[in-house]
Amino acid sequence: MSMLGALLLVIWLGLASTLFWTCRERDDLAPFAAPDVWPEVVAVVPARDEADVITRSLGSLLAQDYAGPFRVVMVDDNSADGTGDLARALGDPRLQVLQGAPLAKGWTGKLWAVQQGVAAAGCPRYLWLTDADIAHAPDTLTRLVGIAHGGQRRLVSFMALLPCQNGAEKALIPAFIWFFMMLYPFGWVNRAQGWLARRVAGAAGGCVLVEREALEAAGGMAAMRGALIDDCTLGRRIKAQGPIWLGLTRRSFSIRPYDDWRQIGAMIARSAYAQLQYNPLLLVLTVAGLALLFGAPVWLAFQGEWLVCALMALLYGPVLHFYRRSPLWVLALPLVAGFYVACTCYSAWAFYRGRGGMWKGRAQALVDSSS
């Protein structure tokens, strides 16, 4: 084996040792305990121009089979497509629809809407923060609260199942989840004690159950008002208050399809450079590192050294299985990694053009992204 091959093998074995790739952290495998009295929960849903999905999303919340008090606060973030009217038309007394105030300086749009929803929620035990394009199975809230109670978790987050039907989604979506798990190994996030517990935290913004008191102790939404990667910022702040849990699920799922690779690319680029703290040096190192990790093994394979490619394929297999995709999609992984590199570079380019973090007409990376 060449020196390059040996180096790459050590790197990939090190990544494998984190167990990020196993997909073992799932809601149906997490410790669950039913509380004696099911606590009050208020769902907070920020929504901006979501007319195509809001009825289904809110309908799934209102259909929750939950034994405790539950209601929903939706904040209409200055929509221009009738999102608020569609929500009000549901006519459910458990649903409160707020007209959002104009965006406050220093806030990202989503967090400003969430802040208003949290203020309107009152004093429940838990807040369920969920996106307007996410739908939930009827037992989702019961599962969230049971996992929180079973492990004394201050926050429980489900990584919503993303659409994976057309060619672009099949190629790019499993990799999106895989790269996220590589950055935030779920097993490490979920550890309550030890060195790793103090340093690794995360959450998935589409479905987050958080203790209201823990959120207040962490400074509330105002303490992270400019964060572009708000879910992982929230996870880090709440983990300072106590244990958290993050895992895969099929109970919560996105109902917004990605029509082509451009839409998926825009999703990636929205926060990629923020992940690198808007640091040009980290961008260069990331591009070089991804080229080494995913490009060099292919070059070695053409030289007859297949071991690193085989290990890479082995680690990618479980997420393909979770998304019920053919294992043959592993052959596209080097090209997919190249696509993610291009999206990261585009994210930096957009930031320096004043269009970083673009979402629904707002360049949100212009605000302070610190946690």
C-alpha cells in the first residue's frame, strides 16, 4: 500500500470509530418512558410564504394523539401568499395564528418569528419548535416527550426524513444526512457525561422539543438571534443546561420536494459558509480536505488500491439503507462530494456579494451569526 493509501486508511478508520455512519440513533430505539402526568406542550411554527404546505403541516400537528394539554402557535412572518388565511381557515380552537411583526434588526427571519411564538406560548413545560414544511405522524409528540422523560433530556430533536424520490434527491439527500452526521455524530451528541459531552452538541431544526425553563436559562431565542445554523446553536446552548438527544426518524418528514439539483444546492449553500464561520482559511482547508477524502481514494482505486474506496462505501451504506435506496448509489459518492464542495464555494461567493444565507428574499448571513 502506498503512503497516501495508508494515510487515507487511517483517516477513514478514525472517522469510522465515531460510529456516525451506523444510523443507530433512531427515535424507535431511544429510551422511552411515559410520565405519570403528560405535561403541557405548545408547538411553535414560523411560516413565511408557505401556502403550498401549511394546511398539511398544521393539520398533522392538530392530529397529534397526545394525552396531555397541547396547542399550536403559528407565526405568519409577513407572508404574501395567504399563508395566514389558510391557517385560520382550519378553524381549530387549539391553533393561534399570529401576524408577525416586521423583522427586527440583528435577527434572522426564522428566529424572530420563533421568538414571537415563544412569547405567545405562555408557560408550558415544553415547546415544540417545528418548521412549516414538516409533517408529523400522530404519535410524534408522544414519542418526543417519552424520550425526554426517559432520559431526563432537556431537548429532543428528530432529524426529519427528507424527500428522496427523483434522481437529484436520490443522489444528494442521503449524502446531506450523512455529512451532517459526520459533523455532529449523533452518538456523541447524546452522551450525557465525559469529555465529548462537553464539546459535541447539535439539533435538527425541523423537529425540536425543548424544555421552556432550559431555553430561558440558556438566554432564550434572543441569545442566538443572529445564528444562521440556529438548530445546532440551540442544541449547544441547551446542552450546557443538561442532556439532549438527536436522532433519525420516520415520524417527522419534509413535505417540500426538491425538483432538481439547483434547489438542493441552494439548501446546502444557505448555511455552508456559516458552518465555516465565514473564514476563508477554513474554506480552503475544507475544499482541500474533501478533495483528499473523496477524490484521492478514487485515484488510488485506478492504481489498483481499492481498500479505502471499499471502506468509504461500507460507511455510506447504512444511510442509503435508511433512505431505502439502492447500495449502487455509493458509486456516485465522490461526485456528490464534489457537488457539495461546489455548493460550499458558492456559499462563500454569495456571502461576499451580500447574498449569504438567502431565504425567502432575505440575505440572512448579513446579520451577526455568532452564538
